[in-house]
Amino acid sequence: MPVAPKLAASKLSVLVVDDPPLAAGIKLLRGEWAERTGGQLEIEDWTVEQLLAATKLSADLVIYPSRYVGTLVDRDGLRPVRKSVLQSDEVAFDDLFPLVRNATLPYGGQVYALTLGEPPLMLMGSATDHDSDGQAKWDSVGNSSDVGSSQFRYPYAVALIARGVSYTQSRGGATGWFDADTMQPRIADPPYVKSLQKMIGNERPSTSRKDDVSIGWPTPGATKSSLYFSLPLADEVYNPLRDIWEKRETDKPLVFLGFAGRSVSVTRSTRNSASAFKLLKWLVSESIATQLSPRSEATVWFRKSQVAKAKRWLPNSAASDETAAIVTKLLSSSNFYLLPRIPGIDEYLQALEEAILRATSEELSAEEVLTEVVEQWNILTDRYGRDRQRAAYRKHLGLHENEQ
């Protein structure tokens, strides 16, 4: 009797963007995947520049900085995650921290990616950099973000955004960068002007401090002297309806997300979507992700079941237990600000970064500099297409769900 030919096991390709340590970690998992499924994995490293220049993703899965999900959806490069995948035991959706589950994953009414970790922005400093109740103050925060982390491409822009958004926080949440109907930038509004004025003042030698805390997130390279705190609350917030500054009415920390993080998606170009989604589930499962995610400097624990294993992400930090508690509290919150996931996001950040550097070096006024940023952002928006950017921004905000 003739023997039936053995079916060839599937070969899947994984594209890893801007994270060589993560790519190396997946390579180490190839044997376990082959033993589990009989399939093979091919891993390719790309830079961010290669990703943004590509017209098509020639891979089955792509792992990338989470801020690019809107860019890739706009290009029709990603498949929505199947409902059966989200409900699977491997994904264990309810095990994800609430902000990871409810804030960072939805986009345009769909889930296009699962996560390998989404760090909240935090302050890094010493034990003397906060007051008696453990809360740091904006006056002690330096202008740029944590220079020890290579993940920040535009540190001054990040610092301005964090300061400015904190001045917009109210009981109704934080105000975004754009008017959601017109895409007119709000970056020259009073909260950001005030923030830039503070940053310009901090650049003067007479006000510089050696003990400035900086903005960043917990990384494997954190030293034993590194302590992390939630970002400060502003003492007052701007009311745009009354055009006045008012006393802050909330004590809930605002959690800043989308500035780091790694997302995993199945591409539109895959010819084996069933196997690709199987691999997606496996990579984000608790056991595999706990091995893989700590290799990246752009991730942090993202499941409740991983809190007890937080030292895998912070092996050198003596304060990892305290930091884990703070991160867990932040990611369990409901009060958040998510970096806009729109096409060209890096170009908007770059324009802001360059403007801030001009303001601090050329003695320009904050109003003048940010008015120029508004003009540059409008040029970018028109170049990409205002309707296109408006649609992407509204998907990012979840406003599309109210539209026909």
C-alpha cells in the first residue's frame, strides 16, 4: 500500500522593526516553535526607515513600534485580529492590564495588533527628587527625556508633550494635539506655550540643576540608584472654553502611552493567515512573552500574571518591586493620553523637536516658535491629505464609532 506523502510544514517569516535584541530572541525560539508545530521561522531585521519606505510588507508577521499601527492600517498592511484569537486561552485577554487592553489595542473599532509591552512614561531620578508624599514636581524635571534610552528619537518633543498635556487635564480627560473635525493643530494653545516657556527657562545656566529627574521608562539597563515615579500632576489646568487657568480638579495621574512599546500584527500579504495567527497567539502568550519581551528596551510587563516576574525586565534595579507596583497601578488606571497614531507621526515630532531646540538656543519666544510649528504641521497634514489624516486621527480617538 503506498504511503501518503507527508505534508510540508509551513514556513513563516517575521519582520522585526527597530529592535535587534527582540529579533535575536525570536531566533532563539525557532527550535521550540518547530518542535511545537513542525514549522520554520525566518526572521528579518528592518530599520524604521525601511518600514516607512516600504509599499508592502513581505512577511507573515511584523513586530514594530506601537505608534506606527495607524500608518500601517492606513496602508492596508495589517489584518484585523480575529475574534477567536482574542478569545483564545493563549492571548488571555482579561490577563492584560486594563490600559493595554482598552486603550492601546483598539484602533478604528478593530484590534490590528497585540502587544509585547507598552511602557508608560515615568520620571527617573533619585530619592531626593520628590516631596514627602512621593510625588515629583514639574519644576524638578529636566527638558529632555531619559538620554540613557535609545528609544527616544525626539526627547525635547516628548518632554514638551508631557508637560503640555498635563496642563490640559481635567475631569473630562486630556486635550489632544488636533481639532478632531478640522485637524487644526492645538500645539500653540496656552498649555503648550506655558510648557515651552518653562523649558526655555530651564535652559538658562542659573536655573540648571545637577539632580534633574528625566522622562523615560524602566529599562533593563536601569541602575540600582534609578528610581521611577509617575509623571507629575500640574497645579493648574487651562480651560479653553473660558480662556482661564483653573485649579486642577483631579488627583488621578495621567498615564502617557504610545511613546515606546512593541506591537505584533499579521500582515495582509501573508498567504498562510491561519498559521500566522497561531504564531501571533504563541508569541504574546504569558509563557513565551515573558521570555521574549524582556529582551527589548522598549517594553515592560503587560499582564497581571507577569507582575511577580517584573525583575526579568529590570534585572539591575534594586527598586524593581516598588517600580513594578507603580507600573501596575498606572497600567490599571483609566486616565490616559495616547500618542496620536497617525501617518507621519515621526515627522510631526521632528518638526516640534527642531522648533524647541531653536527656542532654547536662539532666544525666540515660545509663542513665535509654536506658531511656526502650527504652520509646519498644517503643511504636513495637507501633504498627507487632510481628510486622510482626519480619518486616521478619529480612528485613533475612537470617534469613528459615532459616524455612519
